[in-house]
Amino acid sequence: MLTTLLKANANSILKAATLIRDGEVVAIPTETVYGLGANALDTNAVKKIFAAKGRPGDNPLIVHIAHMDELSALIACSLTDAMLAVMDAFWPGPLTLIFKKSDRVPFEVTAGLETVAIRMPDHEVAKEIISLSGCPIAAPSANKSGRPSPTSAAHVYDDLNGEIPLIIDGGQCQVGLESTVLDMTGDLPRILRPGGVTLEMLEFVLGEVLLDDSILCALKEGEQARSPGMKYKHYAPIGELTLVSGEDSIAIKKICTLYDKAVSRGLTSVIIASDETISCFGDRMKVSLGSKSEPQSMAAQLFNTLRDMDDVGAQIIFAQVVDTKGIGLALMNRLGKAAGFKTINAGE
Ligand code: TXA
Ligand code: MG
């Protein structure tokens, strides 16, 4: 299949919406990452998403809407005060909510679950495509399964050229990490995946918010993932990523020692540093995620940086752990998953 890459404008947006209405799959920009969108109510179209991504059939998709009046047809519950408050505060935006699903939502979208994930993106191009297509759009991140999520149209092209008819280029994604997934079906709201809307922001609106166990450590053998996506290896560069914890100076020393050891074994090694630490690594191969004083921009750089690791042929990669407050929790979750949660404590 020929994949066309078009800059977002009135013509290309209409083309994308028409293709989606006709049962095709199109990559579209959102404020978090690029999505691979199809009509959520068309089971054949939804199956094409799984095929293009190589996504396991038991990992459910997020349904994207552009207006509040599209919500009621998709869910089978009345809206609680908590749901209304959180939607009022963060929609449109990088927050996905899990509700009990209505009969209209096919099990192909929810991977057999009785619940559905719904998000209203805060991106003009995405909203226009949803509105013009006239249907809710099911869209996972537009990467090949297992690869880092795409934050530019070029990333999508690298992964899906030949698999889909159209990619709409809306520039760089602002948030750069996927949405926060918040389960609203239990007694208390529970974060299944941290993202652009932080724990602190949710607590401010909702009071107590639970954090799923799988966010900062690997699932134990045989343990069931509440969010099916959390059980898969994700975001992983081809090389082996190791995280190093401990006070800055000790962690930096440890990374230098491990790096030198890897290089002496003939392996290509790269250090993911910050603006504050990068000069401490001398002439070793290194890249900065950005300044620790701007964790938002470090988060927005992460997936790009992980993709760069593959481009330079990195075999052994090191990164320091980051503070988990605010967006740092999402950053640590993605770094942890990319590393298979392999962490060395430099202080020990
Ligand atoms: O920012 C985002 O969320 C992007 C953009 C395109 O909107 N989408 C995205 O989709 O990241 P995806 O498919 O890569 O991740 C969706 C996550 C997965 O971890 C999946 O398991 C979880 O949401 N999920 C979807 N439906 C669910 C459900 N009913 N219950 C629990 N988790 C669900
Ligand atoms: Mg994904």
C-alpha cells in the first residue's frame, strides 16, 4: 500500500475524515502522541488497526471523541460527580477515562472487556478529523507494537510506511507522552498509566486517587494487569537500557564505570543525561533529555531520544532515575518500561 504523508490543512483533514468514514485507518496528530485512527463502531476498520500495528488482540484501544454529546452513546453508566468534575477540569486534554461500555462499542475495540477507554484530545486537527468523520475514533499510538510512541509524523512514517494509506503531519506533539489512563469504574479512581495529567492534578480535583502497582515496577509472575497494555514490553530501544539510582555524584560515577566496561567489551554504549549532568560524562557518547528544571520538556523528548538510540546503534544504554513528582511519574514509568524496570542502586 502507498502511504501518503500530508501536512495538516483543510484539504488533508477532509481526506483523513473521509477515509476514516469509509472504514480506513489514518495516522493523526494529537497533543500527546500520534494516533492510528479508525471508526470505533466499525469492527472491520478496527481490525485493520491491530493488523497495521502488529498489536496483540488482547490490548484494548482508546476511543476518541470531539464533543461531550458523543459520550453517552458509548457508556453504560450514569455520570457521577467525580466523573463530571474530572472531565470538566481536564477535557479536552491528555486524560483517558475508563467507563462501563455500552452495547454500541464493539468488543474488538475493548479486547473483550466490559469497559471502554475514552479521551477527548486537545488538538485542533484531531478534533476536526473526529467531527468531520462523524464517528468516534478508536486510536492506539501510531507506532509498531513495542516501539516508542511516535511524537512526529516522521516517526509514524518510519514504523508504518506501506501499512496505512495516509499520515497527517501536525508537527511535533506537545506533551510527547501518552495520556493518563484513569479507571473510574471502582470505588476510588485509579491511575492505570501516568501521563500528561499528573497524580497531583487529579488529587486536587478528586481527593484520593490510587496508583496501580504496575506503574513503577514489573508485574509479578502470573499477576493480572488491570490495564492490559501494561503487561507488554513497551517503548524499548533495541539496546539494553539500565537505570541508575542514587545521589547524583555517585550515580554519575557508577554510570561512567559501567559505560567504560561496556566499551572495553567492544559494545556501543550511550548515556541519556540531563543538561545539568551531561558535562560530567566527559567525551563518552551521550545525549541530554533537557534540563531537570523543565521536566515537561524532558518528557516530551523521551520517545524521540529512545528512537535515536536505535539510529546510532546503541547496544548498552544508561540513564539516571528521575524524581517522580508531577510529570516525573510518567517519565519514570516509560523509562522503567523501556528498561524492563532494570535498576542499579549506585549507593550499594
Ligand atoms: O495519548 C494517548 O493515550 C494516545 C493517543 C493516540 O490518544 N493513545 C494511546 O493508545 O496511547 P495506546 O493504545 O497506545 O494505549 C492505550 C492504553 C493501553 O495501555 C491499554 O491497555 C489501555 O489504554 N486501555 C484501553 N482500554 C482499556 C480498558 N477498557 N481498561 C483498561 N485499560 C485500557
Ligand atoms: Mg501505545
